[in-house]
Amino acid sequence: MKRMIAVALIVSLCFTILTGCNGNEEIETDDTAVRTAIVEEFNKITQIPRESGHERAISTYLRSWAKEKGFEVIRDNSNNVIINKPAAIGYEKVPTTILQCNMDSKIIPGDGFAYDPLNDPIKSVVSEDTMHAEDTSLGADSGVGIATAMYVLENSQKHGPIRVIFTAGGESGMTGAEKLNIKHLDGAYLINLGWESDRAIGVGSGGTAAYNMKHEIEWVPPQNALPYLLSIRGLVGGDADEAIGNGGANAIKTIGEVLASAQGKGILFELGSFNGGISRGTIPEAATALIIINESDQRKMQDVVDDAMDVFRDAYGDVEKEYVFTYQEAPMPDKVVSFEDNGSIISFIYGMLNGVQSMSKSYKDVVESASNLGMVSTATGNFLAQISAASTTDVGLYKITIAHETISGMSNLEYTYEEGVPRWPDHTDSVLFTSIQDIYSGLYDDKISGDIVHHEMECGWFARKNPRLQIISIGPRIDHVNSINETLILDTITKPANIILAFLEQTNVNQ
């Protein structure tokens, strides 16, 4: 008997040495395999140029991959790729789970680096536990999502019906999500793989709108004697979706406020031009205005400019470090804006809502409503303006829209409104959200909460097309997304796949 016990102990010891001293080692080994598979697939994706609007190559790759693996796959007229995997035995009555990620990317090159987004691959670099790209952004926000969905399709064993939707145009207008046939959203759950943090579950996003303003300018000969160019450049700027809450300045509003102050002090300047910004969705980092003043107002105007710059420095000095402000003599223009139109333009720019309007009361440090005066121009002979807005509440977006309409009317500007991406309403009481919370806690012995983003997401279109669809978003940790400093934290890359596989398996239990 003692001999049998001794033999059992020896066998047990040998097994322990071979497999690891505890269950955590087995989990770590499995996790390493998941990580290796996802990284390998992501590296393949980085070799396929997938600029927004040019998704044919990546969609062809994904369709071919699905066919090789034996999955049902279609590519629709918008270049969306839809892959279906039938339920495993015993899971036939489980509702469909949809995994979704956009397949395009906007790769940002470093200063002076020649990069052709339609032909050049991304050169990924692994350093310890991170991945970045050489001289460009990495494209990990969508690329890792694609690789994760592919891993789940290939490796899921216990699951109900799975549908994976790779959408086109996710980085530019979200046209793929907008045009996706509603029949592909007939599931119960949708898990978006575009989240950029492993420390929260995405549960909502803002709705957006776009506004165009136009005013036909009457041009007249100049009457004043001294032309000056007023300009500011080198502001932080940035994508309005991401940077609107960072405390930076808007170049157009800055110049407009200087000119409004001058008008308020009785300086009757003439306006030769006003130009700034590049698009409604970008915070303008530069703007210029050509004004013509009387000799008697020369000192007074200089004082206005000096005071305005003191105010600017106090308000934005902690954020704006590289700006250059100039006020200098300029050539005399042949024509200037009429007195009435001058008043309309300056009043509009000064009065238009810009920047953060409110912060969320339910989610910490999340912008609730904001507006961005992204572009103004007199270069065509008329005054043109482009503005964007976003809000995580319908009321917030409605208030901004009414304000824009009202100020445009008071300034005698033509006004048009364009609805953007619908709002994705947050529902933290859904079965999907609570299940993902519980799974995360069980896998990683940690709590995770829900969060929302101010900017739009494709989930807004899915929520509108199927209001009964339960939606969440998850992802690994990606720092400095869409910049040359973009960094993927490799320790977090396996979390979405592990969570999804666990959810797919437990859905049968919950039916």
C-alpha cells in the first residue's frame, strides 16, 4: 500500500513539473497562444493598405480567408464583408451574436516621412510588451479588432450562431454601417471591437450633426488708409471628436473675438478677407483676417490686439505652447466687404457656439455636448462657414442646432443642417453588459464599468436600424491612437477574445 502511494506521489510530482505548479500557469500558456495568433494575423493585416474609401483589397483578403475556412461569406455593394458561422451542436436555439469592426484605417505619417496609404504597408515594431509602427501610426484600433474577430471565428467551439460584420468607411463617414442591410442585424447581441481601452466597456456614443452657413458678400472699394494682417497659427488643433475637451483654442474664434472687441470699442475697420480652418471636423489651428483701419484708430487697434493676446495667454497658456500671433502691415486690397456684411460676418463668428457646451453628469470626464467652428472663408467671393456638433443626449444636440439656426438668422446667413451619425443610447441594464461585466470579473479578478464617448461610433447606426439589439464595445489598450506615437499594449490584446469566447459558451446556460 505504501509503495502504491509513493508511486502516485511521484507521478503527481512529474505531472506538476511538466504542466506547471498551478492552474495559473496553464492559463498563461493558453493566453500566450491566443496572443501569438492574434498578433500574427494583425501583422498580416498591416501589410494590406486599407485607406478609408479604398477597402477593396482588405475586403478581398477577408472574403478569401472566410472561404478557405469554410464559412459562409458575402461582400455587399458597399464593400462590407459579412461572415456567418452556424451554431455548435446543442446551441441551435441560442440567439445570434454579432461581432463587428470596421476594416479601414487612416494611417498618419511622421513629419517628412514619405508614405503612400494606397500602396505602402505598415512596418510594425515590437518592443518588450508593446507594439508601434515605424514612422507612422499603427492602425491598431481596427486592425486588432479584425484579427480578434477572425480568431474567435476560427477557435470558438461552444457557441450559438455567430455573425462577423467588417464594415467599410468606418474612419470616414461610416458609410458601410449606414448602408448595411438591416437583415444582417437580426441578432440579439452585437459586440463592437473598436474600443481603445481594456479598463472599460463601451456602452454609448454621441450623435452628430453638420451645419453649413453662407452669405453673399457685397464688395466695395476700401475707404480707410492702413491695411493690417491679423493672424494666429500653430495652435494644437486636432480632430474635433478627440480633442474638443482638451482645453485648446480655436483660431477662428480667437481672431473673431479680437475683431468683435475692436467693433465694440468703436473702431470702424473694413474687412478685406477672413479665412481659417480646413474642415468642420478639425479644430482650426490657424486663421487670418485682413483689416483696413483709419490712421486715427491705429493706436487704439494696437491696444485691442495687445489686450486680446494677454487674455488669450491667460486662458490658454497651459495648453497652447507653440502658437505664433502676428499683427502687421499688409498690401492694400482692391475691394473690401461692405459695412453691413462686415457686421454680419463678425457677429456670426463671435456669437456662434464653439467648444464644450456641457459635461456628462453620469460619466466622469466625458464631454456631453460640443460644437466646432471648423472652417470659414471669403476666398470664393462669398462668406462660407462649416460647423460640426456632437452630443450624447438628443436634447443637447437639439439645443446646439437651435442656437446655430438662430445665430445664423440674426446674422443674415443662409443655413443648412445635415444629420450625421445617430446617437448610440447607453443601456447598462442589458443582459449583454452585465454578462460581460461578470465574465471580466471572473477571468481577471477585477471590476470593469461602462463608459461612453462623446464622438460618434458605428454602433449608432446599428442601434437605429435594430433598437432591440443589445450592444457593447470592447478592445485592448491602445495609447495615442491615430498618431505616430500610437502604441498597442500587448498584455491586453487577448482580453476581448477571451471574453467573447466565454460569453458565447455561457449563452447556452442562460437560455
